[in-house]
Amino acid sequence: MARNQFPGFGGGANMQQLMRQAQKMQANMEKMQEELDAKTYEATAGGGMVKCVVSGKRELLSLEIKPEAVDPDDVEMLQDMVMAAVNEALRANEKAREEATGSMVPGGMGGLF
């Protein structure tokens, strides 16, 4: 059986180099993940009547509702504003993750992560 079973990858030295590059990329991805987890994302709805902050780990950290947003006759409006603010903050989190991971992945491999 041929020594090099993976055509195009060269000899053992090239395979070692490829492994080192993969380990470096994994370490960079782990560091980036930690940085993203440490960030917070803020969003508002209803012209600032509702404000929320979510963590990079996608947890709701705070929710502020201005008193004038509370109308006992229109609870649905308040619920909609809360959902809109939380969802927008989560979208900002997801967009930041996609941008960060996309910048670390070699061209054409973005669908793998």
C-alpha cells in the first residue's frame, strides 16, 4: 500500500503543518467564542419605551419598561414591544457571531460552521 494515502496532501511534513494550522484555527475559534460570550447586546422598541440587554450567551440580562408604556387597557401592545426588543437584541447577537465566524473560515467553507 502506498505510504501517502491522501493524494494532494503531500508527505508527512505537510500533514503535520496542516494539523498545526487546524489546531491554531481551533484555538482562535475558541478565543473568539469566549469574546462573543462576554459581549452584551442592547435593543429598544416602541421609541425607547422598552429596552432590553442580552448576553453573548443569549440570556436576557435586563428589561426596562418605562411607566408610560404600561396601559392596562392595551397589554398586548406592551407584550409586542417586549418581544420586539428581545428579538432584535438576539438578532444583533446572532449577526455578530456570523460575522466573527465568517471572518475566520477559509473561503468556501462557511457552511461548515
